[in-house]
Amino acid sequence: MPELSDGLGWLIVVNLLLWTGLFLYMLRLQRTLRAAERAAGENQGSHQEVSR
Amino acid sequence: MNGPSAAAPPSPAGLPTAVRLGLAWLLWLWICGVIVGAFAWAPPASGFMNAFSSRILFFHVPAAWVSFVAFLTAGVWSLLFLSRGRTRRQDLAAATAVELGLVFCVLATLTGSVWSRIEWGAFWNWDPRQTSIVLAMIFYAAYLVLRSAVEDDQARARLSASYALLGLVVAPFLYFVLPRITFSLHPEPVVNTGGAVEMESRMLWVLLSGATGFTALFFWMHNLALRTKLLAARNDEDA
């Protein structure tokens, strides 16, 4: 295990915070999308065929 | 799309919310493990100008790997589009994969350049691997240009699917063949003619875990971005 006192600890903490922020944002986006999809009627139209 | 000829079957039911949440938090834990592993568990690499700088490898290689997975995903969706269905979902799924692939490509290039400056003395060295990733970026940026240049929805979907299908040959060549044809400045344990990753076991564990976590993250991002595009497309139709 390397020495964590020389800035490495901070590097880990900052990385964890950034990744946690990204995850929380994506979770929020997922929830918002789900609500919007429900409002729009459960994926209707997503499989519409492209006319040839 | 213009004049959809028929309504297709309803979309497959998504995973229950609790499962989605569970998977998301599992991925969060996984990535946290990778971060701690990369900085505190894996030993510094030997034979480097700055051994500590080698830790960027645990994020740089997974980012490059995911860009390849994304371009492959685009090719597979395009193949599905051309061979069966021709649905808006397939077309947009391919386009979304290319967009995300380019984002990860840029991340891989930036992290690589930072490391290159530390180890090789310059941000850019025209190393075969650096050159090949630039070619990949140009190839897939052209895909997006092509999409934006064609106004007709059907023609755009068909043309871009054919182009992305070509990428199924181009991407493996640029990622795995071209960098190995000539001498590379990249570390031999990672880029070698044998195509094997030869490194200390803890480093290898963190690297593979990082690649797995990044891949899962890509598919989650792809799912969210695709659903957003589908909703936007439907809103445009309704408007």
C-alpha cells in the first residue's frame, strides 16, 4: 500500500467525489426520463418502421 | 422519421426500477473500488520516468477500450437496421453510440497526451497509437457530418448505417492492427505484437476492472441518451 499522506489521499477523495456527482446526475436523469416516458405513453413510436 | 409505414411491436419492458437502481449503485461501488485500487492498491509501474504517472493507465486504457466498444456497438445497430426492422430506435442507437464513442475517444486522447508529456516530453509524438486514434476520430466525426448533411430521414438512416457498417472493419484495424505494424513508444506490456496485456497481477486486476466498469457505464449512458433522443423525436413529430 503506498503512502497516502503525500497528496494521493486527496486525489482519491476528489476522484470519488467527481464520480459520485456523475452517478447522482445520471440517476436523476434516469428518473426524469422515466417520468417523461410515462407521460408520453410508454415508448410508443420508438419502433416505428422507417418507410422505404 | 418521415411517414412511418407501420407501427411496430411495443418496446420490450425495461428492468424494474429497483433493479435499475441496484445496478446503478453496484456500478458506483465498482468504480469506487477501481479508483481506490488504481491509486492505493496497484503498485507503481517500474521502468517509467515517473512511476506515479503510470496510474493514469487505469483510466486511459478503459476509455480507449470503451470508444472501441462504442464504435462496434454502432456497427452492430447499423447491421440490425439494414438487415431487419429499419426502426428509428436502431438508427438513433447507432448514432448515439458513435457520439459517445467520440467522447471516450477524446478522453483517451487527452489522458494519453498528459501521460505522453510526462514520459515522452511532448503532448504529441505521432506515435502509431496516437495516429490511429486520430484517424478513428476523423472517421467517426465524418459519420456525424454525413448525418447532419442529409435532410431526408430515410436516406440519412440508410447512408449512415452503411457507413457505420464499414466501421466494423475500419475500427478493429485502427485499434488493433495499425498500432502494431510499426515501432510504438507505448509500453510494451500493453501494446505488443502478441496482443497480450502482460503486467503485474494487481495492476492487471485494476485495469480489467476499470475496463469492465467503463463498459457498463457506457451502456448506461447509451441507454439514457437513446431514450432522450427518442422522446425528442416524438416531441418533434407531435409539434
